[in-house]
Amino acid sequence: MKSKAIKTNRRNQVALPLTAVSLALIANTSVMQQANAEQISSVDDRILVTANRSEEPRSLSLSSNVVINAVDIERLQAKNVSEILDQVAGMSVTSQGGPGQASFVFTRGSNSNQTLLLIDGVRVNSATLGLTDFSQIAPQQIERIEIIKGPRSSLWGSDAIGGVIQIFTKRYAHGSGNVGASLGSHGYLQGYAGIGFGNDEHNLSLSMNAEQSDGFNVFETDSDNPYDINEPDKDGFERLNLSVNGESYINDEIRLELVGRYQKGNNEYDASYPDSPCWNDPSQSCPSFYANEQDSENSHIKLASVYETSAITSNLSLAIIENSAKTFGNGIDRADGDEITTKRQQVAFINQFSVADGFRVNLGLDWYNEEVSTNQDKDPWTEGFQEWQIDSRDVTAVFVQGRQTINSLIIEGAVRYDDIEKIGDKTTYNLSAGYKVSANLLVSLNRGTGFKAPSFNDLYWPGSGNPDLEPEEATSNELLVRYAFDFGQLELAAYDSDIDNLIAWAPNEFGLWQPSNVNTAKIKGIESSIELLLGATTNTLAISYTDAKDAVTNLDLIRRPALTANYTLGYEWRNYQFTAIASYRDKSIDSGMNELPSFTRFDLGAQYAASAALTFNVKVNNLLDRQYQTVNQYVADGINGYAGLSYKF
């Protein structure tokens, strides 16, 4: 049966050459290859899915892209996705403290809410805040990460201004799996496991990750500010992640796919105001301001049917997503906490046609409904129970994308129409032209547009929402050069972006402050990713220069360092693997024109394969105990370490 051949091939392709930003060395020993052979890769690491919502060779993609596989992630020994993304050229991560605290990603100088995050094709960006906390995703459950840099709204719709990140969860061969545990600084404990059931035609994978930490005090109090936060306590967290991933082949042409995820956690943080009477009325309490603890519960499930022949691939999927967060603490009981819930239903119908030799067309339909709710009055100064003025909306979109190859010339284009209820419609496009100078050298020019729809909070928050907001809009140009050679690969990109209608707080005609389309930004940059195999070492260098400024004031945009650089050195000796990482982040500014100094950080890791199944690992982060901040007053962790083991069967 066709599926058996596919699965056998995929299983043998797991240990592949390093990607453009590989985070560790290639597993050359037979012990390491055997240990990794049982994990199924849903697609070859040399195949890209996210760029055009269909499979294509990475080397022939006309957009700047990165693929990070499970082997890379294991070598990095990352505790959250933010650590992985921070190694990628053109991406910078900010964190409000250590592991378990909120962390956000800025792609090519765009805002942290202007990068779309997908998990197995499911949109997970918040409908209320408009962004995603990357600290809540467990690396142990990830099979691969695809990163597309630059606007992609012509295929994915809202939020895809800076780029698109898609995470694919793990799938195991039937009868195989893994189990592992680790411990570390600040009372950190972790346990994880995964297993595959079924056979070549029908399989189901289950995985689990549980972790907790006592944490440390992440906020540095300003003693000169009487209203500053002053909670010198530890800010810990605990989290449980479950995932399911399966497929069933009905015949050679039809299969069903199932993916799902459930996350439940609790994290402590420092309150928005000090432990004193409410700032506006000393006789009242302010739960939403005083809370210093949050429970979160996020889930999604997606069912898809796929019809595939040599001429057409058709994918119809339905997903249901629900996210909730409840804040409490500082005298507020958990039962009385402020809870906000987002529900989303998502339908996608994607069709790829091979019209002629070298010519391919994609036609797609997207629809999703978003609904928000709360258990607490959001405007206590107004009579009655106040919540969002409008608490649901539909988004309907259609798109077409085509790709034509004529000898060494590749031409690509996409256009999409989005109809957003109560906001209006947006049309976006991408145009690309690439030329294969040789078998190993590709040069491409890209131009694209993107947009971000206003969030429910910006539009309809009681007492301050602005229902007249327009979507944020971006236009970007890119020159890309990709060159592969016998002992490595180089990708170089230069880009510029204009972003208009940026939403920021400003006074309206009555002098009342509310979200408004008042800001514009001009961003330009250059980035390079280089990997070299030199003797027994692997060397990966990712460098990025970003000039992101307010187009009116010419001031730097906050939390965007101009220069970032990451160098990874890997060395393998017998059954040992060693990884050293050096990371540099230039100075930047934060709110209030506070300067965040530059810093350099060093991490060291090692792995020992005791057998084909059993591996021990250890890692020391921030080896020189540097003190630094990526968000003003939120202190990063000093020197810290982890040790663990994993067993694969």
C-alpha cells in the first residue's frame, strides 16, 4: 500500500543535514542514528509546508525560511520555544523573567503581535490580547518548526505581517516512544513521555510533558517610584501539556488526520500595582490590578480529510479552539478570579492542482469565528455588567496562489481577500521571482503585503475600546540569496517594510485616551544564516541587523535591538556530543525611553549516549552569570543548569 512506502522513507529521513539555523551538530554515530530512527517525520526536513500551504522543496522556496527539527531541539536542550526562536536570524525574544514567565517574539522588527503562530495548522493567537505567549509550548512535544519571514497574509490572513511560525507536534512509529525526566535550578522538575500505537495504515501518537519550578523574583523594584511593584517573592510555575497526533489511510488516495493539544498551567508574577489601597478609590479593591497569579487552560482539536493524487491534493479541515486565563492572588480567591475565555471555530478547504509541467495552482477557503467572554465586570464605574460591546465575529477569506517554473526561472504569486465582520475587508498579495543561477545558487525578489485586524480589547473593551479602528497594514520588499555547497549552506536576506495604521493609545477628540491608528513604522534590515561542517565540528552563525523606527519621530521602536548574533559550535566524540552557544544582543530602548544595555551570553551543553536507547544530558545556561534585561525591570536568570535523561524504545 502507498502509505507503507511513504512511512518507511520518512522514518529513514529523520537524521538529516542541519537546517539554515541548526542549533546543534549532526548525529553521525550509529548509536545516535538508531536512537532517533523510531520517530516519524511527517515531512522531509527538506520540504516546506507553511510558505505556500503546500509541500515544496526548501531549497526552491522563494521566501526566507528556517526549518528546525526534533534532533536540533534535543541538542539545544531548550525548556521553551522562545529559547529556540531566539537563535534564529531576524527574530528577537523578550521575556518577563525566567522559564514559565511570559515571553514574546519580534520578527524582523515588527510588533510581537504581528507574527502568526500556528500549531498543526491551527491558529492560536489570542483574540483579546492579539498575541501569543511562547513560554507555554513544550519543546519535547515538537517534531519540527517552520519559520517563514516576511508578510504572508496573502495565504494566512491576519497577524502575518512579520512572518509565520508553524509548529508540528510529534508523531511516533507504532510501538515506539520515549520517556524522560530532568531537574535543575530553582527547584525545576520535568517529566515527559510519548508513545505510538497502530500500524502503517492507522496510527495514533500520544505525548505528555509536565514541569514545575519554584522560580525566582523576576522584577527589579524602582525604589524612587512609590507606585512601583514591590513583591520580593519567587515567581514560579507549573504546567501540563498533552498532545495527540494520528492519521488513518482509507485507501491510497484518501486519509484522515487528527491532531489535538491540551495545556493547563499556573504561573506567578508580580502585581501591576503595589500592595496598597486602590489607586483611584482607597475604599475599593482592584482585583484586575492586584492579582499576581494566573491559571491558564488552552486546548484545540482538528480533524482533516485529505484526498491526494498525482494531479490534485484536497484538504478539508475543521478545528475547535478554546483558551482561558484566570487571574487571582493577593487576597483574591481563585474562585473569585477574573477569567477571560476565547473560543474559535476554524474551517479550511485547500486545493492544489498540478495544471501542467512546472505549473501549480492553489485555491483556498478559510473561515473562522471568534467569541470572547468573561465572568467579571470590566467597567465597575458604569452601571450594570460591562463586557465587550461586541463579543464575536466571523472572518471569511478566499485565496489563490500560483507557481510557474520555466527552466531556471521561478515565478510565484498569491492574492487573498478577507472579510472581517464589523471591520471590513482586506486584500493582500505576494509576488516573487527567483532565478537558479546554478544548481546550488538561488536569487529571488519578493514583495508582499500584510495586515493585522484589531483585537477585541482594542475595539470593544468597556470604557476605552475604539470600534472605529482600522487594521494595521504593511508592505515589504526582500532580496534573498541562498547558496548550498559541499560543507555548508548560506542564506542572506535584505528587506524593508513600511507599517501603517499602527494601533497605540492616544487621546481622542474629547481628550479621552483610547486605542487609535496613530503610528507608522519604517523597518529595514539584513540577516545572514551560515552553517559550516569543518572537520569534526559543526558551526552555525546567525547575524541580524534591524533598523526599526517610528516614521514620524525617527525614534527606535521599543525592545528591538539593532544587532543580534548567535554562534553555535558543535563537536562529537564517540558517544558524546558537546554544544557551545554564544549569543549577543545589542542595546535597545523600552517604554519611557529606558535603555536596555547590550549583553553577551554563553551556554554549554553535553549529551552522552549510553546505548541506542538511553541518553544522559546536562546544560549550563548563562555560564558567566551575566545580569541583563530584555524587558525593563524584568531580570533574566543568572547562571542556571539542568540535568536529565531520556529513554527511547
